[in-house]
Amino acid sequence: MERIEQEVRNCIDILKKGGVILYPTDTVWGIGCDATNANAVDKVYQLKKREESKALICLVSNFKMLEQYVEEVPEMAYDILKYAKKPTTIIYDKPVHIAENLVGEDESLGIRVVRDTFCSDLIKKLKRPLVSTSANISGQPTPQSFDQISPQILKGVDYVVNLDRKRKSPRPSAIIKLSNDGQVSVIRK
């Protein structure tokens, strides 16, 4: 626990200054920043060489935080997240209080409520959502472990978290789009 607390402290300093971190999530290794800081979000897009029209996702620590960043959370979201057997990202309509360049052209945003201790502690201490996108250049395969992350990514971030570097991540989260009109679409199983 002490190592987790130290890593959280190290990240908070970087994130509050608009920096970008490389960190283990409840799925794959992620590139992240403060999801309310548009300049930091720009840095993530540049590092990934990703078009801004391709939205990123963000992580929150709990349902209460989710409700602060989505205008209206559909009731069905709570059931999906409660019974999901694996990490699940839900794309919501009308996110609020978030960096404009993080929101999709259709006014939606993918948000995942994390179960991972490190991520949850980090988000709670930051008191804001955290951007999470796979640690690869856009179009390249998603790294399944820390040692598969390219040197370009490692050099491009302001801080690399020193936890879970031996862990293998089988795959990214499931993604479900929940529209306020009741439509449900499975984007990734």
C-alpha cells in the first residue's frame, strides 16, 4: 500500500501541472492526464499521433463522480456496471465539466468506473477524472504488457508509474454506448 501511495503522490504533482503519465489501469497500460485540462489532453493526442476526431475515454473513481461529469446517467448504466464481469466503459451523451477536446463530435464521452486500487486512489486524490487511452501510437497494436510499450511513448510522457510492470493485460475494456433515448449499442465486447 505504501508504494501505491507514493506513486499516487508522484502522479498528482505531474497531473496538476498539466503533465502526462503512463500508468497501469484495470485493463491495459494507459496514457493519462487530467480530463479537465484541454492542454494536457492535446499532449496526449500529439503523443499518440491520434486525430482529435477519435475520442479518448476517461476514468472516474465511483458513481458519485460519474454523475458530476455526465448531464444524465441512464438508469441502465448502473445495472450494467453492477453486473459486469470485466471492466466496462460506457459512452454517455452530454458530458459536462470536461475538456472540450475530449468530447466526441456527437457530444458523447466514454467513461469507466475503475475498480483498480491505484487508479481509484489516484482519481480520488486528483478530484477529477483521468484520461485513459492505450499506451501505443494510433494504429499500432495495444501493448499487452509494460515491456511492449514503445520507447517513443516512454520518452513522451512526463512520468512512468513504477507498479505492475510484470503484469500481462489480456485486453481493453468492453465498450457500450448508452444513449439518453434508450438505445444501447455494444461497440467492443
